[in-house]
Amino acid sequence: MVSTTEQVTKAVVPAAGLGTRFLPATKATPKEMLPVVDTPAIQFVVEEAVAAGLDDVLFITGRNKRNLEDHFDRAYELEQTLAAKGDLERLALVEEATKLARIHYVRQGEPLGLGHAVLMAEQHVAHEPFAVLLGDDLIDARDAVLPAMLDVRARYGGSVVCLMEVPRERIGLYGCAAVSATDVDDVVRVHDLVEKPDPAEAPSTFAVIGRYVLDPSVFEVLAATPPGRGGEIQLTDALRTLAAEPDRPGGGVHGVIFRGRRYDTGDKLSYLQAVVRLAVERDDLGPELREWLRELVAADFTWSPEVNDAAATPGSA
Ligand code: UTP
């Protein structure tokens, strides 16, 4: 066991993917900017990083980065208009994203894969361990997992992945980890990782989800990692090397098993499910939305004139 006292302060949020599963919405907007009810998914992710003490956030951006930069920047005209109207509640919402963290940007010239995107962070991160948070994976703030992952890094060194148990028939959609138990509940040692395995051959039903705490030695490994599945440089492949070589400096990979609420916004169906799940829990929207959903289900999703009326909520004009 390598107990380390160094603090992790930097979060890297890759947002340079093509988002092809979400076209045409992602033609001109990064998928991380798609709203989950009324807030871009990436804002939740930044809030999560900050809540875990990581207030230095580096976005890896690609084409269409403008929306993203604007969202985390001041919007003077809008702010002045809301202030002049005395609409302080909405003004606070607009200002919130600009005050969250110290935000930096680096460009990934070509979308050559998540591993390649992470490699773009090397100069900013330098020799410190850092977290990576994917913007299409939302972890409910009530079930925060980053603090536990940071503890595991502090205890064992090396890198840490976040694992979620999924039905075997779905493991082929994820990176999958071969693991063994440690003496701590829900913390495992990762021996091997395989990206999107055939379910019949998958070494476990533990899927890797979009939170990582990485040792800076990952950069050296990524730089030497050839393109893998889909012609992309896969973060999973670099982690596989680190998992296989626990004795190299910075090597070794552990996993924290996550059993909380997670919302996937990466494809159309799971995005819709995420929006509905989060909206029904909100005080301002939940009661009416639940009622409307009940009516919709009772009517077996057929249209009636009342459905038009139910869609017009007070104050929406
Ligand atoms: P995904 O594979 O989910 O994103 O990458 P994608 O490629 O944009 O999605 P589809 O499959 O075409 O719909 C996981 C994360 O890595 C980022 C993405 O933005 C996403 O947050 N990523 C991926 C990059 O930043 N650069 C890349 O080259 C690839």
C-alpha cells in the first residue's frame, strides 16, 4: 500500500467528441452542452468536481467549443437586462456557471479518442494526479463518488476507475474490468480492462463509467498507446497497461464500485430517461409532470385535446 498525502485539485472534462449518436442536435453544439431540464449536462459535472474540492477545471474542446465557452463566461447584456428588470432569481442562474471554478481550455485538434483527449491535458496537469469526468455521465450529487475515489488514490496510489454492475447483456456497451476484492467493501483491485467486450467473453459485469482519478504516469502510457477499437486512442487501453504493471512508478489500478443514482445522457433514449427522472424529482416541475405522465400512461399514449392543455404550464408564456 502506498499512502500519499498529495491533494488532487485538477479536473479534466473532455468535450471534444463528435457526439454522432445525438445528431443532428450535436451538429453545432457539443453533446455535453445539451440541457438536462434547464442546465447543460456539463454544468452538473463541473459542480460535482468543485464539490469534491477540484476547482481547477480543464475542458478539452473540439469544434463547436463556442457555446461551451460562452456558457461559463459572463453574459453582460443578458445580465444587465435581467438586473434592470429586477429579475434577480434568473440573474443568479445566469451568473452561477461563471463563478463555479477556475476554468481553462485546451483544444483537441482532431477527435482521435478519449485517450487522446486526456493526453491533451498533459501540459496543464503536469506531474499531479488528476480527475477525469465525462460530461455525458451524470452522478447524482446525493450519491457523490469522487470523494471515495480520491480516498482510494490516497491509500493505494496509482489510478482509480469507477465501476457499476450492469446486466451481462449490456456489458458490451462499456469498458469492462476484471477485478479481485480488497479488504475494503466496494473497493477492488483491477487486473485487466477490455473495451466493449463480447458479453459472452466479458471478464465480469463491472462496467467502467465516466469518472477517473489518474496518476500522471498515464500520459507516458497514452503517448505510447496505438489506436485501438474504432481507430481511436482508448483510455481503457492505457489503463489496461497500468493495471498490468502495478510495480511501475504510478502503476496499479483500483476500482470503486458505485451503487448510486447515475444518469446517462450520451444517446437519445437514455438522455430522455435522464431528463424525465430528474424532472419528476424537482419541486417546481415534478408534481405536474408526474400527474401528466400518469394521464399519458393511462391513455396509453394516445392524443386527446386535454394533452394540449396540460402542456401549457402557468408562467411558461
Ligand atoms: P464518447 O465516445 O461517448 O463520445 O466519448 P462521442 O465520440 O462524442 O460520442 P458518439 O459515440 O459519437 O455519439 C466519451 C467522452 O469523451 C469525449 C466525448 O466528448 C465524451 O465526453 N471525447 C471523445 C473527446 O473529448 N475526444 C474524442 O476524440 C473522443
